[in-house]
Amino acid sequence: MARDPKPLKAKLDAICERHRGVMGYSLYHTRHNHRIDYRGDEIFPTASTIKVAVMSKAMEEIDAGRLSYSEKLPITPDDIREGSGLLQFYKENQSVEVKLLLHLMITVSDNTATIMLARRLGTVEVNRHLERLGLRNTRLLALHPPDDAELKALRDKWGMGMCTPNEMVQLLDAIRTHRAASPAACDRMLRIMSHQYYDDLIGSSTPPWVVACLKSGAVNRSRSDVGIIFAPSGAYILAVYTKENEDTRWTPENEGEVAIREVAREVWRFYHPRDSWRPPRGAEKLAVGYGGA
């Protein structure tokens, strides 16, 4: 029988409280039915973690036959975004299949791929998909309709997207349990998320033989990471968000990133106290780092 998670919550809460900024998390261990959080219902900027919602809506459209996995979308000048990703270096008007856009959006956090998909799907439709899943404070804010003053105001405040840690765990659990789309589509989403290039936060807390389905996000004063860890103790879902961070360095030593890794490692060790694995010496030299957004 699993131990009472109160000691784990005390450790995680303490990490959040000493962070130089605002930090929150939500954890759901599916086998033990443990649910703990800190600022779990508070709104945070999503940065790139909102791309999971775009992927989920795209899969719903594919299930319905309104979008094809092999449909090609042209790269227009209005789509190109700097920061993370590869498509910004492609030729304008080159066509890219939806399946490649989905993989690039999630695995290397491609901003141009995200804009292309959001334009094809519609920001309002993505948000309606989230509402159908019961998420009332999670929103995609990119490419909002010009006459939607509410979304514009939220975009000005939160950036690409907004969510709460608890709601992001709900979204990931809807994918895990095949409620976000068909079983085939949800399994494909998990496979895509398990190929994550940016795996230095929650991913670095787990041994390389454990499947980790991840998505991170970063802007100057915010770092975040979310994931489903298919651990020996049972699958658990963890979402960690920060905002108003004092440390804005784009290095692996950024305080927000260090705090997220600390939270993730405490969770792993709590549920696997007999596991001797630790990140090996020199692992920090091989950290990918994050390009922003």
C-alpha cells in the first residue's frame, strides 16, 4: 500500500514557497488515486504547453473526418514565427503535412507549426474543445478573432495561452483515458509526446527506460512542464508552472527550471523509494536547453 502523500506534499509545497516567483503544481497518481496540488486552481501562462490542446483538437477533427492526417498546409509569411522550431527556415509556400506539423509542434515545440495548425483549426474551436472536456480556465489565445475583446485582453496578459495546473492534469488524463479523442488518436498523441526533444525538466527525473510523455514551455519570466510518467508504481500525471520569475536566464541553471526538476525528482523518489537510479554525473552537460516560447 502506498504511503500517505502528505509528506510528499509538504516537500513540494516548500519548493514552491521558496521559489523567487510564483510556482504551482498538480499531481495525480492514477494507481493510488493520490491528488495533491499547490496553487492548483490558479491561472498561469502556458507558454508552449498549450500546444497539447492544439494537438488534441486536431485529433478530434481527424476523427470526425474534417481534417486529414496527410492534408498539406502551405507555409505563409503570416505563419512564420521565430523561437523554437524548424519550419521558420523552410521556404514560404512550401506545403507541410498535418502529421509533420503535429510532430514538430510537440517534439521540438515548433512555433510556426503551431500557428499553421491554429489557423486551420480556429482558436475559438480549440477553446470549445477544451470546454467540452470540462476545462473552463484553459485557453489558446494565439490568433484570436480581431473582434473578440475578451480573448485579446487575455492574450495581452497571458501570452500564447492560459491554464491552471489542475486543468492541465485533466487534459493529459483525458488523453491517457481516451476521452479527448478516439483511442487510436489518443494513443498517437501519447506516442508523439513520448518523443520529446526538450526533456530536461520532468523527463530528467526518470530513468531513460521509463516512458515519459511530456510538453514544456518557457518565456522570459515563466517556465513550465507537464507530463504523464508511465512508472513502475503506476502512471502519474504532473503539471508544474511558474510565473513572475525573478530569474530570466536562458540556461539550465534558471531557477524556475531547477525548481521544476526538484519537484519532479521528489515525486519519482517518493513513489520509488527502493529505486537507486539518479541522473548520472555529467548529465547537465548534455542538457538540451530551451529556445523560448
